[in-house]
Amino acid sequence: MKLMLKGGRIIDPSQDIDETMDLLIEGGVVSKIAKNIPAPRGKAGGGAVVLDMEGKIVAPGLIDMHTHLREPGHEYKETILSGSLAALAGGFTAIACMANTKPVNDSRSVTEFILRQAACANLARIYPVAAVSINLEGGCLTEFADLKDAGAVAFSDDGKPVADSGLMRQALEYACSLSMPVLSHCEDRDLAGEGMMNEGFVSTELGLTGIPSISEDIMVSRDIELACYTGTSVHIAHVSTAGAVELIRNAKARGVKVTAETAPHYFTLTDEAIRTYSTDLKVYPPLRGIEDRNAVREGLRDGTIDSIASDHAPHSSIEKDVEFAYAAPGLIGLETSLGLSLALVDKGILTARQLIAIMSMNPARILNVPGGSLRKGELADVTVIDMERTWTVDMKTFRSQSRNCPFHGWALKGKAVMTIVGGAIKYRDNDPHL
Amino acid sequence: MILERKDVLGLSDFSAAEIDLVLDTAETFREISTRTIKKVPTLRGITVINLFYEASTRTRTSFEIAAKRLSADAVNISSSTSSVVKGETLSDTAKTLEAMSPDIIVIRHPCAGAPHILARLLSQSIINAGDGSHEHPTQALLDMLTIRHKKGAIQGLKVAIVGDVKHSRVARSNIHGLTTMGASVTVCGPAMLMPRAVERMGVVVETNMKDALRDADVIIMLRMQLERQRSHVFPSSREYARLFCLTRLMLENAKPDAIVMHPGPINRGIEISPDVADGPQSVILEQVTNGVAIRMALLYLLAGGRQ
Amino acid sequence: MGITKRVVMDAEGIDRSITRIAYEMLEDNKGATDLILVAIRSGGILLSGRIKEKIANIEGVEVPRGILDITLYRDDVVMTGKKPQMGETDIPCSLNDKKVVLVDDVIFTGRTIRAAMDALMDFGRPRLIRLAVLVDRGHRELPIRPDYVGEVLPSALWEDVNVNLSKSGGTDEVLIIQDMGMD
């Protein structure tokens, strides 16, 4: 099938393109990108479906490099199918899913299972992230080479830090030799203790145990030094503190191969929001102070932080409709991530082009996966965005199986209106003009 | 004369006028407890559920007596475990309670914010009887009633709060209430038991008890919340007492007419030496008496509020 | 149209009524023995003081006087969030076997008196309770009747009856006030 996206504003940072052009898709790949491509004629053989993209942004498919799909093990929270549907509705053509399933994705069989389920769903591309250590216990490394061969794209014990610095060194060195990234959840558990939210004035007033920002900074610093010393690279997951942003900025300046991601809640909310004790706001790392939020925004603006990932973490009412202390940490973000990120463009913090790079090209490069570009011959993964579309977050309409979203009722501007994976339209907003 | 709120969850959002209203109302209720027949029919037909997720004989008894002196029906539900352990959500708990048609629910919970979540789920009035390390508004109100009784007014007094401030809900509620009423508050305790940025609550922070007590009109000693601390935060009780026990000698640093308060139960010899606890400056038992009056006042002011 | 006021008792009339009430009480009780006046807060306070003075003048005896706040005994107190201002209750002695005379300025529906009788019972078991009022304005909702009445003044439901007593007594008056509203 041929698909012609006509007259949209094509933004493709990989080719330095930002102008009104047409995009022709043939055989699941990009076949042509140019101004005023004549519509292929003839209904039988060469005919193409022509879609008018006027007023829309046509971008390389967005990639969320940090999600939790809960399958296998916690299918009542999310499945690979429901997570994929949520991803498509949020404008993501590909998502990476973390290893903290039950059983943990620490072996070929689990990785293969995930890929098989993804193939059955045949929706978004699913990239499994395998565990660094067996059962996420921080004891001994998983079989990196075998997992890579099975289809894992990265290694991470996300949800838990690799507390043992020696093990982390081994992981970085071994992964590097296999050209695989390590995604690090940075947290000093001894400092974090039984903390439930950011330590500061708000935690003091609320009487909730605090997690100091330095519990993140210290581990970010350790991982940077490990990468520097061993000449390897490391990716810092969900950056939330001003200190971590500064450490990464300095490390990049001195040539350390460090990349980083943050999540929309860290540049949107602060710990002040927890005054309601809403458990949907319980998340690790915790929502920080206003200085941290501003530093994360600045880190995105100046390129210190490479990527925005949702850290989509579905939980049911059994985990969330409880006391704050007992609530499981995490919030869902696949369907709100783009809308919240576009607010940074609206505020003038990022340009649309920067944001597209942050949400497509950069994660593709960090994970070393195809996509993130509309170059001729690339996979035809495309996200069409309506920047002017205002909509209200309504969790009742979510494709995700879970409802732990603190943004319910928020009015957002900008939305994915079409998501194309491998040349096939997998999601289409109920927009009469499309 | 009206308390414009459904719930009493904490003193952080109480105005001075509201605190005055509660204290004035409690003042008239003190008299009832001195009668031969200590009961008035005011809250006949009102059901009060005392929902206690944490053991507390004192506070529960105080609320129960308060309800009964006003002729309300008080029902005690004690649960050592959260509903979460039983596989129930807080909404399930709320719906179950609602089905029993209470009018006021008094809740004590080891988790900060639990009363706030229940208050959102329920149409009934919620009174927070202590939530984790967060707030204990009725304790602070009874403390303020005691202070007002002994000192005439709260405005302008110097109050020292000494002990494990970090884990103390009594400290937090008193800081909110006393600063709202115009007292100047100094908090004092071991450095590692001082919560971060507490000075932003409008208090002076001291780690030396002598400095904290200088010119104090009121001394509120906190209970060592051993159950709310992670292990090994302080070397030993002996070491604690060496620095922070209110002895007769230490008390000499305060004003000669300073009053000594403690929310109870006292760890004698750790927080307060026995001679001070039983001495002429101690008003600890009056606090208990005032506790009943304060709780009667709140039940009275909240009852029937939303018809 | 505003508010119209009508004086229905003047200082002289009020004083005559109080004197008569005091005589009736003493006659009824055959003296002042075991008599105690209990004023209902706040309308009965000044009036009970006057009656106490009269009795002292007639008999040369100071009868004890208590003050009762009936707020907590009202039947409408939990109907709304708005709570009436409360005052102190001060009963100077046990009421066991006493002849109690409740004193209020105006009797209207009778609900206040019902509440007052319940409250009295919590302070002991009086031998009897009587009721003295300066004005009976009618409209009773309970089977209650005063024993000593200054004056019966039938009034309309929309009218207010105000008894203004002063400490000295010179400017005493009873008014019927009608608020016609604004139009």
C-alpha cells in the first residue's frame, strides 16, 4: 500500500528539515520526501491513499524509551496489548519496556515471550529492556549476549538501583563490549530509606518521610565516574534533581559518554502537589521542588537531558486506593506524555524541532534502534501532531488498563492525531479532517 | 457562631478566629464535667465512630467520654492492621463506614494523610485524632486551652517545644496553632530528629536545650516516638536524657512561672524527670481534663453542620 | 417601609408587674423558705435580679439565684451547623427538695422552658418547679403554662417582643417590633 501525507509541516531533526512538504510511503518505508510530490495515478497498481496534512506536524514516530507494561505477571494492571494501544494513542510508534515483570525479564524466554506478545498485538514496536542482574537482586549479571540475541535492546534494573558499584562497573564494561546501553535507576537506598516523597519543607509539613535529592545525585555521580573511568557509556533514567542535571552537564562537557532522560511529571509538577495526599502523585524518584523542576526544564533546553520518557507505570486501585505510605509508586504517562511535553513548546522553553528530536531521534540513537528519522528508506514510523488541538485529559477514555494518572481533568494543547507504524495507520484520532 | 468546615484534619488551615471559637466553646464545656450528672442531651441520636488503626487508650477514651457526655452514641472500631492488608481499598473502607450511617468519624492512623483521603471519600465529618507524623489537631487545641487558662492569652508568649520534632504530629499541630495565635515558638531536639526546613514553619530552631528554654513561658515536652523512628537514630535513651530531659535544674532556665506540658504518656526519666512531672509547674493532668472539653466542643460544632 | 416599634409596657407598668409576681410567689410558697430563682440565660437574668430585690424588700430574705444556659438542651441544636452562643451555667446550690422558680422575660413556643426543665433535672430533684415570666406572647407549641405572668400580650408571629430592662430600672420598657421589610 502507498500512503501520501500531503502538505504537512515535516519536522525531521535527523535531516535538518522543518518545512511544508509531502511524504510518500511505499512498502512500509519512506520512499520520498519532497515538495509537491505528484499523487501517483491509477487505482489498480500505483494508486496511493492521499491524506491532507495541512496545519499538522508530520514527525518521525515518537519513541518512549521507558515504560512498564506489566506483562508477564501483572496483567490486571496492563498488558502488552493494552500498553501498545495506549502508546499509539499517545503518538508513540515504539516503546521500550522495563524488566521488572513477574518473572523478571532476565532470561531469553521472557524476552522472547514479550516479543511474541508484541507480534500478536501487531501495534507499536516493543523493545524489551532486560535486567542487569538476575531477578533484579543486584547479585550477578544476566546473560547479556544471549538476551541481546533474543531481542533485548538495553539492560536495566529499573525500579531498583544497582547498589553494588563493582557490579555496576562490570555491567557497563560488558554491555559496552556488546554495544548495548545500560539504563541506570540512580538512587542511594540507604539515604532514601523509607522515604515516600521529596525531602523538604513540604515533606516536613505533611509528616511524610522524605527522600533527599542527594540520594539521586550521589548515584548519578557514581555512574558518571564509573563510565568515565572505564571509558564506557551510561544512560541516566528519570532525572529529577537540579544536582543530577548539573552533574550530567559537567560530565558531558568533559567528554564522558553519558545520556539522560526525564519524565513529563518532573518538568510539570512539584512536591507541592502532594499536599492533597493523592497517591497518584507517589512516584520514584519523587516529585521535587521548584528549583529542581526548573533545572530539568533548563536541562532539556540546553541538551543536557537527551530524551523525555513517560516512565509509564500502571497500577490498579488495589495498589493506589490506599494510604499514601502503602501506595505503590508510579503513574501512567503514555497518553499524556506528548501533551505535557508540548506545553514546553507552548511556553517557549523548547522549539517544536527540539521536542521532536528529544522524543524520537534521541531515544532511537540511545537505544540503537531503527526509527527517529524520515530519511528515504527508513521505516515508515510517523506521528502526526496537531499543535492547536486543545483537549481535556479524561482517564475514562484511556486505552491503558490503569487509571493512576494525576493529570485527569487537565486541559492540554497539542495531541497526536495519527500514528503510523511501518506504513500502516495504527491510530487515528476522531478528527473529521483526517 | 459556626465552624465553616466539614472536617477537622489539622490546624495548618485554621484561622485564629476558628481556634478562638473552639477554645471558647470548650471553655463552657469544662463545666459539664464538674457536674454530678455529667451529661447533656445535645447530641442525642448522633453516632460517632472512633476508628483507631493505632493503639491509643488515652485519646480514644477522651473522645469516647466527650461523645457520651453529649449523649452521642460512640462506637469504637480498633484495627491493628490497615485495610490494605486485608486486600481492601480505602474506598471499600469508606463505603462500609458510610453504610453504617455515622455522623462523625474520629480517625487515628499510623499513616500521614489517611484521614484526608477518607474525608474526600466520605460525606461525614472527619476528625483527625492523629495521623502518622503529620497532625494531631485536638491535642494542640487542648494544649492551647490549657495555656490560655494558665496564662490568660496565647499572643506574645514564648513556647519551647522539645524532643523528637521530626516524628511528632503534636509538634506540627502546635506549631501551626501557636504561631497562628501569635506565640513565638522555638523547637529543640537532636539535630537528626529535626525535620528539614522546619524553620520555614515560622519557628526558631535550637539544638541546645538551655538556649531553647531561655525566657520560655510554656514548655511542651514531646514523647520519644520510638515506634515511629527508624532504628538507631539516637545512640541510646540514656544519651538522649543527658541532653534533652527536663530536670529541675534545666527548668530553671525558663521563666520562674513557666508551665510544663506533655501529651503523654510520659517516659519518666527520659523526657521529664519525675519531680518535674509531678511538680508545681506541671499542668499535665489539666491537659487531660481539657482534652475532653476540646473534643466535646469539636463534636458539638461539627454535628449537624451540613443539612 | 422599615421597622415600626410600639411600646406596650412602660417602666411603671413593669415595676408593678414585678411587685405583684414577687407577692404571688411568696404567697404561694408561704414565705421564701427553700425558694430558689433560676434565671434562663440571658433574658431571665435581669428580671430575676429584680424579683430577688423585691422579695428582699418584702420579706427581708435574700433568696438564692442561679443562672441556667439551656443551649445544650435545645431540640434544634443539631439541626444546623450554626450553633448559638453559649454562656456559663451557675447553680449555686443543690436543687434537691428546693422550690425552683424558673425566670424568663418572654414565654413564646414553650420550647425554651422544656429545655430548661430538662436541664434543671440534671442538677438535682427539686420538690417543685414554677415558672415566672414578664410577658406571655402566646403561640405555645408545647403544653406549658406560666405560673406567674406580668402581662399577657397577644402578638403576631411576625412580630418581635423585646423586653428591655436596665440595671437601674428607670428606662425599662417592653416593645413590640414589626419589621415590614424593604420594598
